[in-house]
Amino acid sequence: MATEAPPPSEGDSAVDTTVPTTADPAVPTTEAYREVQASAEFGELRRAYRSFAFPLTVAFIAWYLMYVLLSIYAGGFMGAKLVGNINVALVLGIAQFVTTFLIAWYYSRHAAAVLDPKGEAIKSRMEADA
Amino acid sequence: MSQHVLLAASEASEHRPLIIALFTAFVLATLGITVWAGRQTKSAADFYAGGRQFTGFQNGLAISGDYMSAASFLGIAGAIALFGYDGFLYSIGFLVAWLVALLLVAEPLRNSGRFTMGDVLAYRMRQRPVRTAAGASTIVVSIFYLLAQMAGAGVLVSLLLGITSDAGKVGVVALVGVLMIVYVTIGGMKGTTWVQMVKAVLLISGTLLITFLVLLKFDFNVSDLLGKAAENSGHGAAFLEPGLKYGLTPTTQLDFISLGVALVLGTAGLPHILIRFYTVPTAKAARKSVNWAIGIIGGFYLMTIALGFGAAAIVGPETITESNKAGNTAAPLLALHIGGVDSAGGAILLAVISAVAFATILAVVAGLTLASSSSFAHDIYANVIRRGQATEKEEVRAARWATVLIGIVSIALGAMARDLNVAGLVALAFAVAASANLPTILYSLFWKRFTTQGALWSIYGGLSSSVLLVLFSPVVSGKPSSMFPDVDFHWFPLENPGLISIPLGFLLGWLGTVLSKEEPDTGKYAELEVRSLTGTGAH
């Protein structure tokens, strides 16, 4: 795939040399990627990511769909007034906001604590070997 | 043109120097930024990805600027003002959708792609067919989205300047088009990103101001605000409950579900949002930018409650529909009324909010144009037509020409679709993105067996089914509110196609893969999987 090879001017430009993270690092061979993919360490990272992100995705989509379905098929329940003119529908709607903020925070905490160290260990070893 | 709108326009015209000054100030400031950014734009990574130098916060702000379009500002406020609680679904769906992007797409995409959505879709696949498909769907999604922004621009012009002649409207739409061509061709991603940051700050400030004034009027008692909105709406308590727009018949109920599904799954498939993740140096910074975006966008959507119900309570639905049948002028009218209809304060607020809305439209239009011209140049020109042999210079030149072309197309489209609610129009772009792009993104990243045939079936199947269903829906023909109200060729009952076309996109991706004769490229999948999770070899 020709375009995935680092183009000569990108790594050499004045902008990129001042910010080393944007320069293209040495790219490991496909064999190296295969080996890592099959390794226990990467298996652990994949499991730590998927076992967290997938169930959480299913959960928030289910919670959101439940809200959509309640809105359509449970009008009486959603219209029940709680305080003044504030009804169940509005509270559940605001609850969607709250859970969105919480899930974003929860995932980011997991990623920083568990996923980032594992990923960085693999990355620095692979790039040192490449 | 109703009397009231003429009144608004004449109020505004007394302060026309102010309106023109505000608008000119924004245009000059953003053009200055564009020229400054253009001087620093040398390589392809600069043009497509702003040199990948932005911080998580800067990009989060720019994402918010790119995402909170005319649909959010004009469309949602109008939908809530006219249909009450049912309009609020847009706010919720548009926000919750960011979790799909955060948990499944942003970081892997940042690690494995370079400039476009097509980089990731085609990573493990045969390049030319998949990049052609990715380019096609990027351009179609962006044009749907552009249509909504241009509709918003047309609406504002009528309200603000009292221009009713088609020539006048085309003139303003053409001005928007020319400005966006200048932003993108000269400033590239760097200029566009800064324009979006400026716009996000303006939009949040304007919305905070109006929200504050609305709440002040009701002594910060939300219940009173809702009560007054319900009373003025003519629907009573039903205005605050779900079902006013979508609860009437089984068909409209299905339409509500369809809309809900399209909203939550669309964001992570929008090309102009996805390419924003390439402007930061690492996946961690991409995560951080999504978190900032969720905070900023969430705060904004909470304020749509005050905008929408405030417009119903203070302006009233009759005045709103007189001005624009779809409710798109609710937010600017609210500004006028809360400042006082016959006072300088009202006219000034109307001018400020209209200038903010213009800034919103300009910034989003620039982002959309950049996404489609990048995809044309990088996916179609460089990798399909030139088979990867184009130099960076040639690629960027192609992107600039594509920008001019797309600008002209969107000016041409801008004249249509004025009476459609812009939030509803954008929801169609979400449905197309969720049907054509999301399945292939997820299968590519997470399913080992996925093949080129699966990707092609999914992209083309999702794209054509969603577009065809829209074409034969009541959005286009058969109803007084349709784009072409005088003809009727609709047979699909729902306004949003997502309920059918999104599952179809996923199904076709699976079917195309299991019926595929070729073996998946396991070496490429090893590269993609390791790279997407660790960032090894990322650009």
C-alpha cells in the first residue's frame, strides 16, 4: 500500500521536527505485528479493552432505547408530574445526559489506568525492535 | 413573508449597520486566521490534519464547533418550540451518540488512519474498490449535511434582511459558498479548526446569554417556564410529554424509533467528525478531545431546553410558524422578543444571535467541505485514479480543486429545502452515515473474518438503501411540508430511513463476508488490530 509508507516531506518538514510525536516512527514488519497479535500480553490488552467497552456499549444503547420506547409507548407514565410542571419524561431525559457524562468519565478512567500502560509497553518494545 | 417577519426585519434594518459590522468582524477575523494558518500549511499532513499539533482541549472545542450546526441551534430550538418534548429527543440522541465514538471509534481510528475515513475502511481491504466506496459515501453524507446548513442560511437571511426574492437568497448562499471555499483552500485543516474553535466560543456565549435572560424572566423557576410554554402552545400539558409529533399513529411512532436509532448511531460514522481525530498527536489526545466535546456539547444541549421552551413561552408557536413553517427561526425570534420587540435591545440581540448563527453555518460548512474534498483527493484521486503514485503536492492541489467544485455544488443545492426543519434534514445525514459507514468501521476494527466484499456490500447497500428510502419518503414528496409538495411519488411511510437501512447495512456486511470467496488478509488485520489498540506505527 504505497500511501501508507511515510512520504519523504512529512517527516522532514520544519513543523514535524519541532513536535516529534507527529513524525512517522519506524514501522514494524507485518511479521512483528503477527507475533504481537498472537502474544499473551496483547491478548490481555484486547480482553481488557473489549470486556469493558463492549458490555458498556450494549448497556448504554439499551438504556437509551428503553428511553425512546418509553417515550412512545408509555405516555401516561412519562407524563406523570413530579414537581410542578416537571414530569418523568424530562427527568429521564436529563438522566440520559447524566449517564452520558458518567460513562465517558468511567471509560476514560479505565483507559488511563488499565489500557494505556499495557498499550504503551507493547508499543515501545515494538518500536525499539523495528 | 408575514407581517411579523417584516416587522422583525424592519426592526433589524434600523440596526443594519450593527448587523453588518458584527458579520463583517467575524468574517474578517476568520479570514485573518485563515491566511495565518495558510502560511503554515505546507505538507499534506498540514492540509488534511492541521499538522496533528492540536491539543485535546483545542480539538474538543473544534469538534463542538463542527458538531453544533444550524441543526442544533436553529433546528432543535424550533422543534422544541413547535412540538415540545418530542423535539428534545434530538438533543438527547445527538449527545448519547458520542459514547459510540468514544468507546469504539475515536482511538482506534486515530491510531490506524492518516487523513480520511477511507484510510481505516480500506486498511485491510483491496484499496481501489473500498476507497471508491468510502469516497462516495463521504461525499453523499456531507452533501446531505450541507443541504441542511444552506437551508438554515436561507432562513436567516429572510428573517434578518427581509430578503424574499430568490435572487437575494441565492446571493447570500453564494456568499457563504465563496467564503467556505476561501477558508478551506487557503487555511486547510489548520484554518478550519481555528474557525471552528472561535465559532464554538461564540455559540456557547450567545446561548448562555439567551438562556440566562429566559431563566431570569421566570425567576429561574424552570417549572414556571415549562408551564407558560405549555399554556402558550395551545396543547396544554401534552406539550411537555412525548408524543405530540410522533405519538399520533403507529407510523409516526415507528418514525420516532427510526429517528432515535439514526441519531445515536450516526455520529461515529460522520466523516467530517472522524477526520477531526487526526488533528491531535495521539489516541490519548483523541480520547481527551471527545471528553471535552461531550462536556461542551452536553452543556449546550441542556440549554436547548431553555431556548426551545423559552421560544414557545415568550414568542409563541403562531408567530414562529408564521415566520418559518418548520420552526427554524425560533431562536433568533426568541432573541428579538426577549430583548423587547420594539426596542433597540431586541434588535441588537437579534443581530448578535443571527451573527452567531451565521458563524455556526460558515464553520460547519467549511468542515463538511474539507471532509469531502480530502476524501476526494486522498481516497479517490491519489489512491484510485493515480494508484498511490501521486505526490503530496498533486494530492493537495486536487483537494483544493475539489473544494471549489463542492462549493459550487452546495451553492446550487442551497436554493432548495427552505421549509424543512434543519434538524430533520441533518438527521437524514445521520441515518446515511450510520447505514453506510458505521457497520464497515466496526467490522473492520473488530471482526477478523471481514472481507472486501463485505465492506463493499455494506457501504453501497447502506448508502443506496438510505438515500432511496429518503427519496421516496414524505420528506421529498407528497405532503405540504415536503421538498416538492406539488408532486407525490412517496411510498415509504417514514421520514427517517434509519430503522430499515442501518440494520440492512450491518446485515449486508455480514452476508457479503460469509458469501465471499476470498480469504481475509490476516497479516493486514494483525497490523490493524495491534496498531489500533497500541498506536504502534501510527502517523
